[in-house]
Amino acid sequence: MFYDHHFIGMHWIWWLLVAGFILLIIFNMLPYRTASASKEDALDILKMRYARGEIEQEEFEERKRVLLQSK
């Protein structure tokens, strides 16, 4: 009676694999949001730390000099 139906047996696993493959393709095509945060260079991070008051002006100037020399 139900032996001619496609979902009897192991045939439904192929549909799960196809759906998983489609989802994998879709999620690989979406851009990652964390990639935009990594575009800051070391000098920008140093400026932000100085602006927040984490480092003093002398330390800022010294680190800025070292960073500019290494470029």
C-alpha cells in the first residue's frame, strides 16, 4: 500500500542532504559582520585607547612613534 511512496525507507535522507547543502551555500554567500571590525589598524586602536584615557600622552607618543617607524 505505502511501498511506492518516496519517503519509505532511506530516501528521505537524500532530501535532508540536499536541504543541508542548499543552506550551506546560502550561509557561505552571506557576508560576515565580524570582518568589518577587523579593518582597524594599530594606530586607530592606539588613538581610541588614548581618547578613552587608558594611556597617557607620553605613552601614546612613544607607541605612535614605534608604529610609524615599523611601517
